[in-house]
Amino acid sequence: MSETAITAFSWSEENEKKAQYHIAKYPEGRQQSAVMPLLDIAQRQNGGHVTIEIMEYIADYLDMPAIKVQEVATFYTMYNHKPVGKHHVQVCGTTPCWLRGSDDIMSACKKRLGISKGETTEDGMFTLSEVECAGACVNAPAVAINDDYFEDLTPETMTALLDKLAKGEDVKPGPQIDRQTSGPAGGLTTLKDFDAKEAE
Amino acid sequence: MFSFIMKIFSSPIFTWWNSATFGTKLFTSRKGVKVGEDNQGNIYYKEKNGHRRWVIYKNGPVEASRVPAEWHGWLHYTVDELPSESNQVIKDWEKDHIPNMTGSDAAYLPSGSLSMGGKRATSTSDYEPWTP
Amino acid sequence: MPTLTIDGQEVTVDPGTTVLQACEEVGVEIPRFCYHERLSIAGNCRMCLVEMEKAPKPIASCAMPAGDGMVIHTNTERVKKAREGVMEFLLINHPLDCPICDQGGECDLQDQSMAFGGGDSRYDENKRAVEDKYMGPLISTTMTRCIHCMRCVRFSTEVAGVDDMGSLWRGEHTEVTTYLDGMLDSEMSGNVIDLCPVGALTSKPYAFTARSWELKSTESIDVMDAVGSNIRVDARGAAVMRILPRLHEDVNEEWISDKTRFVYDGLKKRRLDRPYVRKGGKLTEASWAEAFDAIKKGLKDVKGDEIAGVVGDLADMEAMYAMKDLLGNLGSNRIESRQDGAALDASVRAGYLMNSSIAGIEDADYLLMIGTNPRAEAPLVNTRIRKSVRHLGLKVANIGEAVDLTYPVQEYGNDASLISKITGGRHEISKALKAAEKPMILVGQGALQGKDGAAVLKMARDIADKYCIKDGWNGFNVLHTAASRVGALDLSLVSEGGINAITSDAEGGKIKAVFLLGADELDTSCFKDTFTVYVGTHGDEGVKNADVILPAAAYTEKSGTYISTEGRVQMTAKAVFAPGDAREDWTIFRALSDVLGTTLLYDNLGQLRLKLVEAVPHITAIDEVPDAEWGDFGTKGDIEAGEITNAISNFYLTNPIARTSDIMADCIEARSGEGFEEATGTNG
């Protein structure tokens, strides 16, 4: 079927290089192993979602059946099949985040953006979705916006974050409270005297 | 001689299927009380003491299906009221009673029957013959 | 050789055997849905759980290789509970619509839930529903019933060789579908209906026409191609309701092609059900006696050598023998079976057989195809080649039309003259043939049909003689397209000059009368002025210029002997009666012989078969492939450069039954792409 498809999509010069980089990781004849990074690159190039044309293009590019590409693209939730906004707000709703108040984060987002789960704002700026464990349980509740994680959120900081994004201002990824990466909240509690330089 | 014997044996003394037997007629005249008549002319009786109920068919075979629905209930002790006494309303969509016509010319035949023209619904066993 | 204990019985199995197979060897039946011996192992239904000692939890026996010293229990309380649990999960989203499901009565899920299920459900939430998919005119889908065993997906990629099916989404949202709701682009697609353990994929033409327990099954043989697939004809009353495959490891394994499976509706249309006689240029209905009288009159002034006969592709041995006998009595031995003009040589049996046999493809390591498209000519041979290519390392080379055969093929171009270069020994193919241990040559009818056909046959013979004849191995193979052909050649139904001589003699007036036995694959306009008797089943090409038409029985309506392309003798059985006044073919010739005053010397099928055995002794070896002696055949000659045209241009239209079938017409429409608009859902 791939030969009948009209493929409007093709790699940009830069992405072609990236694609070749990923294909080169695998032995000759095993180029289809690169299907996942290629889908991701294509999704980025296409502005956040993949289409049937893209899947067929990649299938042709990797010389594999289009249905197999479609299987991969539909299996993994991080490939979007509908257009998403400029900022894809992915609220984690799995147990640790939920216990730490992810429901409040979600309702703050709904209130601020005026949309419900799985929808995109009319101006195309935000898409809101709930995702399974983002793997940032230690700093729960966590929200992933595009490639950045925002952690230790409260409804207030979440709303402020969305305001900033809406205005196009820079935001600081990571914990939104006084915490260094996933260290203890409010600074170190043990090994306070430890000096890294001295240890060297 | 043979025909004489046949005549005796086909007389109402022995046969019960052409009309009521002598025994029944005798019993009817001794103990029967006429209670009514249906629209076909069959006459219904009951015993004086009320225990037994029976019917003497008007001309023709003794055939249970000749009893119309309204008398059937009384005859079989389903109800005690006679059809003439009950206030049963006969709806205009109710058809007249027809006895079982099996074996006669008026017997029911489905539309697929050969005597009805043999037009039946198509079935999976049918095939389309080729014609020049 | 691992030895393991199953329910107290010790069994030694081959390495690589799974626990499930080992259980089967000792006669312990393990319930399963996803496991299928001819497909790869998936292990996703979990129905085959058994208990293994020293394992913390039940193991999926289909995916566990048997190991030495394993102790397996299949009848413990734990196994029972595990099965009940799996069954309960499977039934959570399975609708309870068995009464309106075509699979009802022959459903794995139904049977196994009776045998291993818990008895009732504890589930009172909503069940999931899935939109039905479009899979072409043959497969009806009710995807809500799907239990995601993925047998259909594995079949299409592994056996059929078309990457059209897959499963989208994940978890509870999983949906099995064809790519963009297209149809399965394969000649073998109907087999997914048999594979589906539930009623998700059922037969579209058969839908809601019968229940499985109403049907009377007759074990028979298929005649749509020359493979001789083993089939089961299911009939209700006088109608064939469906055709299913029967297991035969050496022929069709357990698959059949779509044409075999779905051609049955052609048995009910355009049937010849009464004799016809041409009166004043118009065919008019006649009784058998009138028809025979007309033949007697028509043959009155015709000399024996002015009579010819042509045998069609679906004729059984009995009919051909009776016809040969009758024409012999009339003084003619000019009967031709090679309707397509293929230059086959009837003198050496090995010269027209598939000597390596179909199962032998699995032993071969190099295959040279000459002018054949097995995918259209014999889909099951193609499936066997694909199996061998995929699993056993067979290499395939092709001279002829390059078509997609579902496996990699080394194309050497479509030029007949290439064949003459191979014997030289310096060509790439000759080197490969020489290097191979068990090389095969597969000659298609297309290669033999051209004007150099006899020379091609000779050349192919010489190549085979040089490279492919070894101790216990004959690599010369002819792939026939007609079920009757090998039988006809065994009866020497060939004539000088072939079919072309007959047609030109008929036009030239040298032939005054011709008998056609189901011969529909040739242009009969040349018989316009010839007295033509057509004996056959369908109003097709053959009746166009016939003067007398005698209605005969189709392959499901008679017991007939057929010899497949590999020389296997098999018999069809009578599943239903022939329609109307139609009679079994041989009885027609027998009755006609009385009228013509040359009575044939047999009154029943048994007597006829005794005569047949005298003529063709190897016919007694039912279901065997007798070795044919190698010899010299073909005619030496130059092969002109030129393209080879394959014998079959349309898989779905190769015989009168298939041409009559509406289902076949639907398939053509759908596969040509015109039916795609019927597709539901997104087109991308």
C-alpha cells in the first residue's frame, strides 16, 4: 500500500542526518530497529504528532511494512495521533503523584486553560493530558510539559507556570520549591559538613 | 347375505362415527335435558342430575372439532355457564368456527404446495439453471 | 533428548519440543487459543498454563521448551484454578452472543469454556466494544469477539506472506485490524477464518446461512487447481454450504486457497440441468432420449477419423476413460486434453509430473522456476515454497514474468532463450544448480504453451538430467494448472498436433464431429460448422457452439478419481446430487454408447474402475506418489528469444465454476482496488 500513498512528509536535512545516525547504530539489515527514534524525530518535525503519511514514509524509509510502523506508533502513548498544542501538559496521575495532590494540579490546569483532559485550547497553545507514572515520584506531584519536567507543584505554582508559558516567558524546569534536583526538600538534612572538594 | 350383514354392522347400532349411536340416542331420550344449540345445529345435552354433558351432532360425522369455541368450554366442564347465559362478547375480528378440514378438499395447503401453484420462497438448495 | 514426567508418565521428546507438544505426545490435552503448530509461538492467551514442580507459578506450556527432568502436572487444583482464571478474564470482554454467532457450535472458546471454565461470571461492569473492520469480500468481522490470540496476524505475515494485518493500540484498547481496513491481499486469506478460535473472523459468504450441526460433511478433493487439496464439503439438503480444508501433510497441510474455499456458489448458478438440442440454429430443451437421437443422427455420416474429442480441466478419470472408450468404439482416438496448447509429452510419465512432490520442496535447496507463477497457479505450492524459503533456506531463481511471490526471488529476466544457456554450465544458474544438493526445476504451463514449448520442455529436461537427477531425488517438476491434466496424460489423451490441429481441422472441415467434455478454456467458435456435443456442468464457453448439450455432475456431485500434479491419486466423493436431469459423466457416455450401438462393457462404477486399473495400473495406489521412471521427452529445437507469458492471468477465473461464482467476482473487484471505497473507518 505504501507505493500508492501520497507522502507529503519528508525529512528535513538536519533530521535526515539524525535518522541516519540512529539507523547506523544497528547492524546492516536490521535498520527497522530504528523505528522508534525515527518516529520521534518525525513527530517533532511535524509539530507534535504523527500521521499515517509519516508512518508510511518511515515504513518506506526503513523498508518495513507500514502496519508494523503503525503498530509501534499506536502502542506507545508518547506518539500523538492528533495535533497537539505548542505546550503539551502531561499531568502524572499515578499513585505517588495522586497521593501528593495530582488531582488538584489537574483541576488547576483545567481551570486555567478552560479545557478538559485530552483537549487543546483554541489558540493552539496548550494540550492537557493525564499520563501514567512519569518516573519522578520523589518530587511528586510532577508534570511534564514537552520535554521538561516540573516537579513539587501546587495548584498555585502550576497556574503561575501556565501563565508564564502563555506569555512566552522563560520557565525554570525541575523542582518548583527549594530543592536541588531530587535531594531533600529545604536543603540537606544529613552529611551537612561534607565538602565535595575536600573529598577529592 | 353379505350385504345384509354389512348393512347391520354399518347401522347406527354398531357405528359411532356417522351419527350418534342408538345407545346414545336412547340415553339422551331417557336422561338428557337439552340445554342449547350452536349456530351449526349441534344440540347440547346434560344429564338430569347435571353430571354428564354431551353433544349430538347435526347430520354428518361425529367430529370433536365441530364444537365451536364457546361451547367447547362448557362441554369440557371448564365453565358452568352456558354460552347463551354468559355475557361473552364476540369481537368483530373473530372468525367463524371452522372444524378440522384435514382430508377434505377444503384442507389447508401452504402456498408452496403443488396444488396451490407450487410458489415457494427460495431456499439455499435452489440453483439457477442455465438457459440458452 | 530431554526426558520429562507429565502426570506421572515419563516421555522423551526431541530437543526444542515445547511442554505442550510433549503433553500431546502422552495424550494429555492442553487447552489453548493462541498456540498453533504451524505458526510461531506467541504465548499471549495464557490458556495453556500447567504446573511445573520447582516453579513458583504456573508456566505457559506452549512457550516453555521441554527440559530434562521437568515434572509437569496438568490436573492439579492449581492448574484448574489457573485455567478458570484465564478463562474468566478472556470472557470478561467477550460478548455472550453465541446464539447469533456463526462460530457457535464449532468455537474453541465455547468448547473450552465448557471444559475448563468456571461456570459463571463475576463480572458485572460494562464490556468493551470494538468497531468492526473491513477485510474484503471473504471475511466477516465482529471484532468485539476478538480475544487477541493474534493467530490471524501471525498467519498473514508468516504463511500468507502479506504484511497486511497487525494489532493496534495496547491493553484493553487493542484492536486487530488490516492496514487501513484494506483487504487481505492474499489468495490464502480464507484460512484466517479457520484459525480464528472465536467468532471474530467468520466467512462472509457463509454468514447466517447454516449452523454447523445441520451440515452433512463429505471428505473430498479439490479440483480448482492441480494440487489436489484435501477438502471437506459441508452440505445441507441439496446445497453445498461451505468448503473447509482437511489435513494432509504432504499436500495442503491444513490450508486451502480462497478459490477452493469460496467457489461453491458457482455450483448453484448457470447450471446445465437438462439436455439441449440445437434445432434450426436454436438450442431447445430436450429429453435424454431426444438428445441421444440427435447425436445418433449427427454422427450418421461421420467416419471414425473425422471425430475428435477435447477434455476439459475438471474432468475425472472415469469420465475421460469412458469418453476415450466410446470414441474408440466409434473409430477415433483423437482426444486432446491439453486445451491450453502446452507441449506436454505423454510418453514419459516423469516428463509431466512434479517429481519432487510438494512436500519435497522442503528438502530442496535450490529452485529454478521457468515461466510459472505458483501464487496464481497453485497457491499451496507457493505457500510450501515460502515455508521452505523462510525456514529451510531454499533459494529461488526465476526465468519468466517477475511477480510478487511473497518471498525473495532472484530474477533472471523474462527471456525464454535464457533456458538454452543453462545447459552450457557457465551461466550463473548452472553453477547454482550444480552446487545445490537437491536442486529443483519447476516448469510452468506458460513456458510450454508458446510455439517453442516442446523445445523448452526438452531443454528443461536436459538441464534436469544434468543437474537435478540424483540418487533418490528427481528435481524435474511440471506445475499443472488443471486438475484433470495428469490423469488425462496417464490415459494418453494427446493427439498429433495438439489442440491447434484440432481447431484448424475443424475449421477446414476435416473434423466433422467433436465431443467436448467440460472443455471451456478454448475458443469454440471454430466448431461452428462441426457437429459438437458438449458434456459439462455450466453454461460457459463450451455451450456456445454446441449442437447437443448433455448436463453432467460437478466435482462435488460425483465420485471421481483425480491425479494431482505430483501424481497423487485421490478421489472425490459425492456430497450432493447433481441438479435436475444432470448425470454423472461416465454414465452419460455409457447410455450414449447403447444408442450408438457400441455398448461399453461396464454397468457400474466398480466395473468401470476395474477397466481403468487395466489401463492405468498405478491408479490403485490411492493417496500415494509412485516414482515415475526418468526418460527422454520433449523435442529438440531452438528456443527463440522472447517473453514467457504465465498460464494464469487471473487466479479467480480459471474454470467455469469459478467464472460463475459471484464471490470470485467480488474478490477480483476488491483486489483490483475498486472495492476499497467500501472500507469503513479512516483511509488515512
